Amino acid sequence: MTEQAVDTDGVRLWYDAPEESRFLGRTRELKELRADIERAGLDTLAGRKAPRARVLLIAGRPGSGRTALAEELVRQVADGYPDGVLRARLSDPDGTPVPVEQTARELLTALERQAPAGAAEDDLTATFREALADRRVLLLLDDAADAEQVDALLPDTPDCLVVAVAEGPLTGIADVRPCTLGGLDTKSAVELLSRHTGSVRITVDPRAAESLAELCQGQPAALTLAGGWLAARPKATVADFAKQLRAEGDEGTPLHRVFRLAYASLPSPAARMLRLLSLAPAGLVDAHTASALAGCAVSGARTTLDDFVRLGLLHAVDSPLPQYEVPGCLYPLLKVLADHHDRPAELQLARARMLERAVRLLQACRAITETDSPQAAKKLLGMPSSLRFPHPRAAAEWLSLRRPALLAMARLAVADGELDTLARRLMAQLVRAMVAHFGTQAAAPDLYGIHRLVLDVAERRDLPREKAAALLNLADLDARTGRTAEALVRYRAALDAGREANDPYATGRAMESVGGAHLELGDYDRAADWFGRALTERLARGERADAARLYGRIATAHTYAGRYGEALRGWRAAIAGHRRTGDVPAHARALSELARVQEYAGHPEESLSTCQEAVEWARRAEDVRLQAALHLRLADTLERLGDPTAAHLHRRAAERMLGEEPGDELSEADPDPEPLEQDANACEIRSTSAED
């Protein structure tokens, strides 16, 4: 039998058949939908220009072929939309609506538009509509739960087209006529069966095939399952299956009755794995997930999943790594079976195994990037071969492909509330793996969501130390995206949590961050005050390097406030501290800032001398960019002192240094901009197991 991937929510089968023959029936519906694109809307009839994109609605129950029809329509009309096709699924297989914020973010990513971490839903949808303002795109919104989801994503341009798929009408969206699906016509239904069973069994008994199509009421999902059952039994006739289906009686829909026969024919281990797939996050499955849920070998799980695809019980996802999806029309049936056949403790154990497997895979995914760490190499060697990745690129690809499932797994684990320890470990490893492979900035939107989940667990379990860490991380991401006022509130809350936990690290970082937020907001007196409080804590604990840095931050606040005398004292204290700790780069930068303040204070000769000393320390630190900035400052100072020749020499020296650093330009107006400080532990989730 030819191996194929079957969409049991539609009739799209992937064979060696030509593209145009893969879709069956629905000729009338396609004609009506295409005509509806050109139909004059209510605004046009009233003499007004349409303010938004036209919406085509395909309505039908799960399993009616609604998604396949939408995809076929998109294929036929896509050429009219040169800026491409965007797709989004608005509900998970279990029927849970996907937050509009999450959908908008995914669509912006597809458009290669960066969305700030933690942005509100209204801001994201507005950014999305703005991104489509000058584009002509086709937007497919599958499995919409309600009109609000679709309305929030409608482009504000009539040049775009939206194809929405839902179970019923989308009341509230103007000028939408639903195309409601029934069953396939008899000819198409019989042809769908023949694609599974082969033409011989249909030819020898065409009446039985027509009778089976009628029993299935032409529903593509039911016909697909019936075809899978027959394909697995080459000696069975179509009449045999039709007889068994009649014996099922009239209880439930045709899909329910066919599914009961397909499920009953499975071996016990396969049947158990199938119903446990209802626990898969977002309905996304791979061999490791199935193996963990069922408690079997990975190779055996992969074979069983491929068998499910051939039987029409799973979708095969088009991706570089083998992945599968639980059909939305079958999810409720699998959930009922799992609740009936498996005790709650068994289901909880299966969830725990799935989370533990994800934690170990994420550990391996992160450890493969630590090529210079003997501890990481030893940990990798101690893992089973099925959990290891051959190289960092393979680990990054796995993480990228499994990202939606892993994020959904974290959300479900937190919502469950019974496996918080495993949930915390999962989120800690997910953060570390994403930072290792994607970087903090690229992963920031996902990290924001994870830290909110960590905060939920910390508040529920009364874990002040983790609460402080989550609040600090969320506030850092808020601050980086310009939401300084929101960040300040979270920093103050983190300070309270750190004090409750008696955590000096969280307390000190929160104090300093509160000062930084006040500095950003222009409240320099409060900024200096909070930096001073943090300095007192650091000095009391003997943390000299941090104390030296805080002297510099206090001096910066005084500089902005125009208190140059206090700023000079602060920078001299910072220089002394960096000298004692032997931090040459920090020493050079502090001298540079001291020279800047001396110039502001009207002491150009002192500034010139300090700047020359800073150049020497920058040379020792091998900081070419800082040396160039200092030479430019020296040139400006010498010009003001009436020595253009020396100024020219310093400017030439700066140009040579910048020429050696390709792509690194420096403005003379602001030759030494303050670098963005990033804590080495930013985005860390604390209070997790030491072995992680």
C-alpha cells in the first residue's frame, strides 16, 4: 500500500497523484465561494469603499472537510494575492481558543515583523493590521471559535482576503455569507474510499461502496477511517465493513460509529497509546511524546504513530522531523476513551512521564551547545542515545520545530496545578535552551510568557524566591521594550518578594533596577537614592565589583541632574573600586566618564589629562572602540583649547581604529554612549533542582 498522509478533517490525500486530483468534490461550494469574492458588498452597493477585507466563511462540523475545502480555495485563488498566504489556527484540538495575542504574534513573525515582548493584544493586532496596510495577502483562519477572534485580525484594506473556517456562523462580522458543508456527493465519496482500498474492491461491489458512503453520510473523516480499516485488511470486502457499521446501530454520528470500529480493531497497547494522545499538548505529537505517554520504546512509538497515520487516526505534519497531529474531530472521542478506560492516577502518571521526557530532551538540547564544558559533556554521555543530539544545529532545529508543543506543554502543566515541580523544571530548562540557541532578544516574546507562568506557580505555591526572580525577569523585558512604568511596579514587587525570601541577590538586583527605572523616567533624585541603598547592601556583603559599578550609576544620576561635584566624587570612587578589583575594562570606562563630567563641569585641562589616562587603560583592556571614542573626545577638547594640529592627529588615530572594526561606527556628537547593561542571570529561573 502506498504510504500517505491523511487529513481526517478533510479529503486531502498526499499520493503520487497530480496536484489537481488530490481534492475531491465540492465543485458547487468552490464555485459559490469564488463568486462571493467578486460579489459587491453592502458598502459598495451603498456607494462607499469597503473599509476592511472581504471575509469568506466555510462552516461545518469537524470532520466535514471544511479545512480541506479552505485549503483548496486558497490554492485556486492564491495567484491573485502576490504578497502570499498567511495561515493561523484559532483553536487547539481540544477546542480551547488560542489567545488573539498569540495568533497575532505568530502572524507578525511570519511577516518578519518584530513584536515587542509582553505587548498588549490591542497593540499586536494594530501592528499586524498596519503591516498588511500596503500588502495584498490571503489570510486563512482555521477553526475559529468565535467572531471576536476573526474580527481582531481583519486587515483594514479591501485588497486582502480572509478565509475563515468555523463550526457555525460568525455573528457580528458584517457582510459574511457562510458556505455550510454537508456530505460529499456519492461519486466523490466512493472515489475517496477507492483511494484507500484500491479500485478492485469497489469495482466488484459498487453497490456496497455506495451503501457505505451513505452510511457515512458522505463525511470525509468517517470515510477516511473506513478506508483505513479496509486498507489494513486486504481480504475484507466493503460489504463486510458496511455490515459491521450497520450493527453499530444509530448511536452517535457516522464518525463516532466508524471510529468505534477502528478503535476496537486496534491491539491493546496501540489502543492505549491512541487514547493517551489526548494528553498531547496542542494535539502535537512526536515519537518521544508518544513513547513517554505510553511508557514504551521510542522506536516502537514511531512505528505505531505511522500505523495510525495509515489508518487515518492521525495527521502527518509536514516538517523536517517526524511530527503528527491529533485531528480535532477525533480529540473529544479520544478524551472520552481515556477518561473511561484509564484511572486518574494513570493519566497523571502519563503526564508526568511526558513532562520528564521533555525536561531531559531540553537538558540535552542545551548541553550540546556547551562544547567547552566537561560537565555538560559528561552529562550528555550519561544520557540514553535516543535523547542525545548529534550536533548543535540538530538540537536547534528540534527546538524550533517543537517550540509550539513545548510552550503548550508548559501552559497545560501550570493550568493542571498538580505537577508544579515538574512544570517548574520544564520551564527552567525551556528558558535555558531557548536562550542558548536563539538568544535572549530573539526569544524574548516566548520568555515573557514563560516567566508569567513561573509567576503563577510561585504565587500559587507561595514561593517568594521564585516570585522575585519571575518579577525581575518580567520587569527586565518590560524595561527593554519601553514599558518603564510597568517595569518599576514589578521591580518594587520583586524587592518585597526578595525581602520575604531573605534573598540578597534578588533584593540587591531589585534595588538597583528600581533606581535604573527612576533614572529612565527622569527622576534623578530617586534614582540616586535607590542606587545608594543598593550600594549599602553591596558594601555590607563585601561585593566590591558590584559596589564599584554602583558608584558609577550614582555618578550618572548626579550627572543627569547637573550635580557635577557629586558626580565627580562618584566616578573617582568607582575608579578606585575597579582598580582594587583589577577590572581593567571597567576602570578604563570609568575614567572616560570622569573625563566627560570634568568637561561638563568646565575643567577642560583636567578632562584632557584624564582622557589621556583613559586611553592608556583602554589600550590595556584591548577595547578598540573605547580607544577610538576617547581619541575623538580628545580631538574635540584640543580644538576647544586651540590646538587644531593635535586634534587632527587624534581624529586620524580614531579613524584608523574604526577602520579596523568593520561596521562599527561612532558618532562624534556622542562618542561614548552608555552601553545597555544586561545582567548575566537575566531570564534565569531560580529555585530549581541543582541537578538541572
